Amino acid sequence: MQVVNGAPADKLADRTQWRKSSASNPSGNCVEVAALQDGDVAVRNSRHPSGPALIYTRAEMAAFLAGVKNGEFDDLG
């Protein structure tokens, strides 16, 4: 299966290890991430584990995480 944005998250790979933040709450409002075999990173909604996954390159994830650490998205929290 070709890995593209919107691919069903449960079809990405048998060895995909999804994980979520320890800060996630028990109500199920969580985002999960997984490293893919080609080095990209998949993101999915934990409430819909077989729903669509968004696929990002490592560079895109690094840019996003740098923005989070710098407070660029604090107005959304």
C-alpha cells in the first residue's frame, strides 16, 4: 500500500507502533503518532483508529514541534 495523506491508519503497516502523550486525558481526546518505515511520521485521531492518517516528513514534524516549543500555538490551547 502506498502511504499517502488520508490513508486508513489501521492499514499503514502491521508493525506500526502508535503512541500518545502521557498528558492525554481519559476522555479519548488524543492524537497519536507513529514512525513509519520510510522515516515519515503518521498522525491519527485516537477516537478513530481506523480513520484517515496524516503523513508528515521528519522536517515538517521538526518545524511543527519547534513552533510548539516556541509558543507559536499557545493561543489555540
